[in-house]
Amino acid sequence: MKKFLALILALIMVLSMASFASAEQGASIVVGLMGDPGNIGPFQGMGLGRIGILFTTYEMLMVKDGDEFVGCLMKELTQVDDLTYDVEIYDYIKDQDGNPLTANDIKFCFDTAKSIGNLPKLSAVDSVEVLSDYVARFHFTSLAAGDLESLLMECPIVTQAAYEASADQMATDPVTTSPYRVTSYQTGSTIVYEYTGNYWQNDESLSPSTSKHNVDKVTFKIIPDAVQMTNALKTKEIDISAFIDSAYIADFTAEGGYSVTAIPDNTSKYLIFNTHVFQDANLRKAIAYGIDVEDLILFAYDGVALHCKTIGNNKYPDYVDAWDDEEYYEYDADQATALFAEAGVSNATYRLIYAVSDQNTAMATAMQADLMDFGINLELIPYDSALFGNYKYAENDEWDLMLDEGGSSNLLTNVWKLSLDRRDQTYGKTVGYVVDDTLQSLLEAAMADNSPENMDAFHQYLKEQCYEYGLLAAVNNLAHTTVVKEAKTCFRGQILPGACEY
Amino acid sequence: MIRYIGKRLLWMIPVMLGIAILIFSIMYICPGEPAQSLLGPSATAVELAAKREEMGLNDPYIVRLGRYLYDTFIRFDLGTSYKFGTSVFAGLMERKQYTLVVALLCMALQVFVGTPLGIMAATHHNGLWDRVSMFLALVGVSIPAFWLALMLVLIFAVNLGWLPTSGVANGIASFILPCIANSFAGIASQARHTRSSMLEVIRSDYIVTAKAKGLSSKTVLFKHALPNALIPIITIVGNGMGMMLGGTVIIENVFAIPGVGRYMTDAITARDYPVVMGGVLILGLIFSLIMLLVDIVYAFVDPRIKAQYEGKKKAKKAPDVGTAKGGA
Amino acid sequence: MQKAVDAGIRNRRQGQFGQVMHRLRKNKVAMIGLVIMILLIVMALLSPWITPYDYAKTSKAERYALPSLQHLFGCDGMGRDILSRIMYGARASLFLGLMSTLAATVIGVLLGSLVGYYGGKVDNIVMRILDIIQAIPGMLLSIAISAALGSGIGNTILALSIGGVPMTVRLLRGSILTVRKQEYIEAAEKINCSKWRVITSHILPNSIAPVIVSVTMGIGNTILQAASLSYIGLGVQPPTPEWGAMLSEGKSMITKYPHLCIFPGLAIMIVVLCLNMLGDGLRDAMDPKLKN
């Protein structure tokens, strides 16, 4: 028995040594990813895992490079009329199997994506018409400000030939135009990309940061547990991660060979009032005044988060900078008390629903503690994400207050739209059950033309009515070892391994 | 016995059908939005409603149930995962190897460490060994698996650097910490159960008789006491094996092991209906088979039980067997 | 006539129960377990009046405070006193843990003795139904219970206990199968003892041991499980403390501030320990072989 055990132990030791020794060297990087991308095929919906690998896997007609939209596959964009645009692509694009990419493939991709239906924003694309080998004409059903660019970025492009040759609609082995090709995909664990060596865009100056290939091999390692993510970085099993819990940031010092960057999260948190319950604007304002957002930031984010001044953060191009200095329901106990009195409310109980996460629970608990001072009792109802999605859009009153979050790839109006556009709800009211024609028309005006005046008009009206109350935007912590000289991220705060400097 | 096994295998059919209908009905009444995970968090209510309609989720219960049963039992098709876009069966097959490795290693640890601990405790009843091993067992079941897991990682991976923190890329080395963390509770409960049933048997008349006859205590222990104490141990091992093949979510999450447990839990959270229903069915089948195996093993360990399986007529004769054994 | 017999049986039964209690009382270890359990329950009941601080009171200055004289167990991420939260959390955790364990055991023992004693068709049908139920992941059963029956303490106990039933039944069935055909059972049946009496005073005492072990070991797990129910509409909602939830809240801070996890973990451990001490004593007291 003892001999047997000793043998097993020895075997384990040898095996583990061997496997460690075989870790290879060279121009490669291991990126820690928190979410599981699942299906990495081109026409899938967005999720935490997918946004991490999106730009390494695919190229689109346009991409957002830093703060600007630039052509990637697209060489030139010409407006024909309000809802019609001609897109010309480079005439030397080839995918990783050598299939040339033409306008036919553009049409194929948009048509397929629309019919699969996982990218619902594409319903704004009425049809794509092939004008010549390299020019496609896009007919849109409607175009709000900023929509054009984000629609051209929404759909990853692959060749029809490669897509049809794939046995599983590219779910595990996509053939794309990107400089990196998936060489191994172990579902739920690792995805390995390698530089193909013959990227189609030979003019470096024309390729955006999303298409750079400064490293030969990229391995994405899926680590769902936050503590384990920091452990993996400590042991250098991963070189870089954008998901380092703020409590552990202090462990990654410059002396230890780490660099840390704070990256504002694309999404921001806000509070939605059920206006059936909160009919009185004073009551809504009283709640807003009674919540100390600084408390929320401290308890949920260790004091590091952006205090919002509207629904959404201040990183969007159509954000009006003057709002930064405005008064926005900053915590004021006297005001809150006065407004509660005016609304005639004391000792009320409200149900606050939120999607369960450590941060949301801390925020909800902090709000509950704040409002307790005014005799307001919040009943906290956390839900798992599927149930939250279910109750969020429920037509009947399943909640009184909702802690929600949202972000957009381009404009602030698209953050507002998520919960405040009546046209997007099945029951013709905003998520908070508001039916307010002024609000709707101001929103539509801002969406059609996001001039500072229009933006301000909507913002001020929303602030005055206080149908929703903007809270905070999280800041993500990106940390990396000396393998990377300078980290580069996409607009969603995700690492672009090919664009990092080594 | 063969007849009994055949009958039990035939019983599998209604059981599978029962599982299919039950899991389908549960998924039907469970609130939650499968379209949400497909479209991402920024999908609006209108977009979600359209997707639901397209996925056929708005059809009446009976239509969807009929479609599901037809696909599953007539076409033998478990469907395609919403999230992964690959077939559910392939998805399970891809993940089963990791779960299998963890389950087998854990069960081995549980049986080969837990049982000796338990026997030791029983033979030294109320002695120091008993106290120490039982205290360890209690600590074992009370420590949450994630806590133990993270502590082990901190010591052996982060500080000592002997083993990887997570993932499955390093062969067997990747599974050492997960298995230790995961089997702790199993070892503990195995030890407790072994001790308890050994104590029970050691006190019974025939062991006392055997001892009185002057047989060596080793012979008594392994030839007479252990086989009679095995029934609860077999139950525990069988049940544990069945459960572990369903995957251990906590360990798989902490150690980033792409096993069946994470596949299923993620599917439950995202309401990935095909994965949940297909997975439950396959795991249910495996579980039922293991339970059958447990019943068969019972019969081999204890002939009296075998007699009971073989129907009423023969059972009348069974007491002879029982007496013979009992009086040994 | 029949009445007289029944009364006689009842007397004897009470006598048996009395004997078990008498033997249990003589077992020092079991008594220590019992006393600590009672103390914990009393602490839980009195907790609204005896906690040193308000369990929900947050404090910016004392976030993650380490154990000190002011806060014996330290403070959590919201600056709340962990000792107070553990004392108050005992209410939910002990109640849910004990009640659902009890419910699972009672149902499991009833079903288990039924299938073990009768065997044959009854055994086959009940066990196959259990196969079906056991195939469904516990989390899904809980979501379904919450969706179909709504929230509430009763449904939470149902959700927590349903998973424990099959194991109890299987353990008991296995043991009964071995004692079922032993001569003293046959003898009892031959002298026309009622089935109820055969089961309760001959079969169960000889086969209950594995169930006691499994149940007393399982309670820690049940307490931990309660935490995951709170976001499917069951269980205890924050900020009301509960040990399982305290542990999972402290999880992401485990290597930074281990005291967030250690104290609720210890609390669970003490409960498991006491119940096991009590369970061991109970098993010995019920064991007919140890009567003298």
C-alpha cells in the first residue's frame, strides 16, 4: 500500500514537472478572460466573454479605434441619400483560407446575421445591394445620430465560401480576415490564436489598432473566479487581465514587475423608478437626494468609480462637459427630508430589484442604509441574471425601484434609449412605465441630431422629472506583467493583444 | 438475478420519459429569459420578444413538449446549445473527460483514504485515533469547498509555485488541487459512515462469537466485519459517484475546469434549454445506471438481499441463507 | 380488547423511548453537544436584544476592520460588526438548517422504511420516482418551487429539504434490506406484531445509524446552500444576515481579509460538530445491541 502510494506520488511529481517544463517561449501572450465566449461564430450576440475576443477574431467594415470610427475592411464610405450609403471595400482582402472578400460576401454576412437574429440592431439595415465586386449599397430603414458607424461595426465579416465550408457555422473554428487565426479552442477553458503570417492589409498605416499583430501567439484563458484571476497573474500563468478586483490591485506593484491601469467601464449604473408607485416627482427627487453615491462607490468599488451626472458616463462624444460641474442630486439630507415631507411620505417600504453581483448587493445595501435615515425601508430583491431579465421588462409592477445598468458602443443617446425609449418596449411605456410625450420627443430629437442643445434639453428635462437617477460608472483594473510594455484596449475596455506593445 | 437486471433495465424507459417530461415542465414554468443571453444585455424588450417568437418559445406547452419528446426519443437529437452553437451531446462529450477525471480521482481518494480512517476509528473506538480522525472528518465536512480550494491555491500555487492555479493545461498537475479540495468532504463522510457501520457490526453477536472462537482480530475485521458493514458504504459511494459525474460546480468554477457542472450551471443561469434538458437526461441515465449497479453490488455483498430481489416465491427460502450468514 | 393491546403497546413504546433518553443522558459527549446546541438556539432567539451592535449598521471608517476588542470578530466590507451578524444570522441559518434537515429526514425515513420493508413493487416504483427527482439539478428544483409556489419560509424549507430525501431513503433502504430477513424480524412477524411495531421497534433501531450519520454531516451543506436561494426569490434577503451568505460575500476577499470567512465558517463548523456529537450519542442510545 505504502509503495503504491509512493509510486503514485512520484508519478504525479514527474508529470507535473514535465508539463511545466514544456511551457513554451517566444512572442506570445496569455490573456485572462472572465467570461466564457461560448460560440465564437461571427453572428452571435454580445456577452462578457465575446467582447474580450471579438476584435482578435474578427474584422468589420468599420471599427472604433480609440474614440474614432475608422474603416477597417471598408476603404471608403459615400452617402447617396439620407438612408442610402455606398461602402467600398479594399480590393485585395483575403481571408485566412485565401478566399477573396467581395461585396457579395458583405451582403451575405448582413443577410445571414439578420436572419439568425442575434444582432437585433441590424434590423435598421433594410437591405444590402451589390453594385460591383467591391462596392455594396446599404439601404437603411432609419438612421439616428451615430447609428451608421455602429451598424457598420456591428456585423463581423467573413467570406461566404469559408462560412459555408464550416461544419458548425464557425462556432469553434472561424476563418476570418483577421491577422489571427484560432488554432485551438478548448471550450470553457482556452482559445489560442496564432498570427497567420500573411495578413491581407500590407499597408500598416491603414490598419486600425484592432487589426494590429504585434505578437505571434495569443492565448485567452477563461478564469471565472475573481480571486483566481489575481492568483493566475501572481504566478504569471497569465500575462495580462482587465478583470483584477480592486481590492487586490495593491498586490501588483511596480517593484513586483507589474503595471496597473484604470479603465473606465463602458456601462454605468442607474436607478429606475416605477412611476406607477413613484408618481410624485418630489418623491423621486427625495430618494435621489437621500442616496449618497459616494457611499455606494466606497462600499461597492472601494472608492474608485466615476460619479455620474446623467444616465451614462462622461466618456461619450455627445456628452456635454458642462454637466460635470452641475448639481445632480448630490446627497443632501435636508433637501431629502423636505421633499419626503412635501410628498407626504414617511415610513414607506419599497422593493428594489437588481441582478445579483457582489457590487450590486453592496450598492443596494448602501442605498438601503442611506434611506433608512429618512424612514424609508428598501426591501432588497436580488435576482440571478435570467430572472432579472424576466422581471425587468415585466408589464405588471414586479418592482418599485430597479438598479439597472447600460452602455453603448457609440453615443450617450443609445444609453438613454435602453430604458427611456417607449418605442423599444412591448407595452409602449419606458422601462419605468413613464408615458411622457415631452420626454419621448426630446429623446427622439437628441437621437436624430445629438447637438449639445438637443442633448442638454433632454438631460435637463430628465433631471427635472427624475424618472431615472444616474449613479456611477465602474472603473476596471487592468494589470499586466513586464511581458507587455504598454497595454492597449478597445472602447469597451477589453484588451487588444495584437495592439499592445511588447 | 439476470431477470432482475433485465427488469430494471426495462424500467429505465419510463424513468427516462419521466425525467424528460419533468425537466421540460420545470423549464417551462421557470421564469427567465433565454433570449437575453443570446442578444446580450443591451437588447430591448421589443427585440427580446421578437427573438422569443423566432425561437418558438411562445408556442403552447403541449406543442413544445411534443416536439421535444419527438426530437429526443424518436430522432435521438438532444438539440443545439443556444450559447455554444454546438450540439448538446457533443458539448457534454467534450466536457465529460474533465469531470470524469475529477470524479474518479475524488472517489478514489474518498474510498482509499476515508475507509481506512473509518476502520481505524472504529477499531480504536473512543481512543485517541478515533477522536483525532473523527475531528478531522468533522472539520472536513464543515469547511466550504471554495475556501479550502483557495487556501490550497494560495499555499501550493501562489507561494510555493508547485502547481498551477487553475486551468487544465498542465495534465494531471492541474487536477491535484481540485481533487484534494473536492474530496475533503467525501473523505470525511466516508470515514464517518465506515466508522459508524463498523461499530454497528463489531458489536453484533456473530463478531463477538468469532472473536470468542479465537480468530485473529485481523481475520475477524476483514473477513467478517467489513463485508457486513459495506452496505451503507456502497450506498454512499454510489450516490457520490452519481453526483460527481454531474460535475462539481464550485470546484470547476474556482479552478476554471470546463467540466459538465459548469456547462450545466451556466446553461441553467442562461436558460439554455437544450443544454439543460439534454444534460439532465444524459446525467439521469448515468445516475440510474449507477443506482442499478449499487443494487447489484448489494446482492453480491449480501446474499440475503439477492434472495429478496428474486421474487416472493424464492424469498420464502431466503431465511436459511440469512440464518447461515447471521450465525457464522 | 384491541384497545387494551394498543395501550399496552403504547406504554411499552414510551418505555422504549424513555430508555433511549435515559441512555442518551448518560452519554457525556452527546450532552455537551446538546447543551451547546441549546445555547446557540437561545442566542439566536435572544439575538435582537443581545447583539453588541446593530447587524445592519454600516460604517465607512470600519470597513474590513480586523478583530479587536471593539469588534471581536472584526467588520465586513460595509463596516458591519461580524459578531452581531453571526449572532443574528443564527436565526435564519439554524432555523432553515435544522428545519429542512428535519423535514428531509422525516420524509426520507418514512419512505425508506416503506420501500425497505415492503420491497417488490413499492420499492421499485418509489425508487424509480426518486431516480427521476434526483436527476433534476437542485438549483432548478428550487427555481421551479419558487416559480410555482412563490417565496416564503415554507417553500424555502421545501427547496432545501427536497435534495436530502433521496439520500436518506437510499441509505435506509440499503440497511433495511440487510436486517429485513434476519431471524429476529421474522420472529417478531411470526408472533403477530403489527407491521408498524415491527418497523419502529425492530427494523428502524437496527438500520437508522447511517441515516443519523448522513443527516448530521449534511447540515453544514444545507446552511451553505441557503445562500444561493436568495437570488431566485427564496431564502433570506439582504441585509438580514445568514451564515452561508456571509461566507459567499467574503469569498472574493478571502486572501485579503480572511476573517470575513473564518468566523461564519467556524459557526457552521460548531453546529455540525454538536449535531454529530448528539447524533453519535443518539445512535448508541438506540442501538439494541448496546442495551446493557
